[in-house]
Amino acid sequence: MISGAIWLLLQAVSMSGMPLDEAMSADVLSTVINETQFGQVTTLRAGLAVCLAACLVCHRVTIARRLGFAAAVAFAASLAWIGHAGSTAGEAGYLHLAADALHLTATAAWIGGLASLILFLAAAYQSKAVSVTCDVVGRFSIMGMVSVITLLLTGFINAAILVGSLHALVVTDYGQLLLVKLVLVALMLLLALINRLVLTPRLSAFGNGALHWLKRNCAIELALGLAILAIVGLLGTMHPAIHLVN
């Protein structure tokens, strides 16, 4: 909510061309919120955030958990409408929006899931609950695999629309930063494979020793994921590569 409010203020400054103190006026903010796609989507996301917070408070109620899941998916996916996908024209725009919404949802599931998994692994390490850990890690692996497949497919679509060619990928700042992102994603995938194929099968035999390494690898994987999110934030402020070479 706080970051969303700051983002709204910065957009008001950018769109109005006024200094911050003048852009914070009711008239300017009202125009941005009510008359721009960014403002309308941001208002929707604020409502989803409030709904999600309420569902977390009432998480013991089944319908609250289901509603919270739906709100979380909508919150992640809605970001597509205020990024590059939201300004893609024509029929390609619908494909871009769908691909980006799925891409964002899969990213939230993978990186957000890692944060929760690390907290669980830390508690499991203290209590030496290895058997339960095997079950939880197995379930997370399924979710992670679905997320990765979704990310690869939608990432290819996004790159085709925003970059367009290998030449643009190599010669533009946007493309080069995207390459850095891809390297970090590859490292995350490598760690995920080690966790799934090497460490998880050893949990039963090596207990807390394997659990320690699993927890450490997940922490590194999460750090890489956060670095990727920072890069994505930078990419969102840059002109797509395809516009710079055509």
C-alpha cells in the first residue's frame, strides 16, 4: 500500500510535469486516478490489497483463504495493465497482456513461495521435522515446476514483442539488461534443480544436514529472485528494445 501510494505520487509528477508539492494537489491526483489507466488499475490494486489483508486476518475461514488466493492472483496479474503490456496496440496487445499477467503470477508464486518455504525450513530445522519437510518440499517442487514452465513460455512471448530480434537483444541497453536477468534466472533454475534432484532425496537419509543445505540454497535462490525483480523494475522504466532498432 505504501509503495503503491509513492508510485502514484511519482506518476502524478511525471504526468503533470509539476514539482512534487504541486502534483500532490487534489485536482492533479484526481485526474491521474480517475482519467488514466495507471490510476484506475492502481485503485483496483489498492482494493485488492485491502481484500487480501482482510483475508489474511480471517485465514482460518475456508472461504477467506479461497478469496485471498483469488485476490493475490488478481493483484499480481493486474500489474500487467500498467506495464509495457498495457500500451501494446492491436491484437498483439491482448496476447501481450495475457502473457504478462501469467508471467507476473508465476513470478509471484515462485519467489513469494520461496520466502514462505525458507521460513518453514528454518522452523523444521529447529524441530528436526524431516518427514514433514519431504512432503512440503515435494509439493513446492510441483508448484515451482509449473511456475517455471509458465515463465519460460510467457517470457518468450514477451521477449518476441518487446525485443523482436537477437540484434536488438545484444545492441540495446534494454536487451543487455534483459540478458542479465536471463543469467540470474538460469542460476535460480540451477539451484532449484539441485534442491529437487540432489538435496530433497537426501533428506530422509541425512536429516538436518541436507535440510541445512536446502535452506541455504533456497535463501540464495530468493536473493537471486529479488535481484531479478529489481532488474524488472528498471526494465519497466526503459523503452523496449524493439522501438530502439526499428
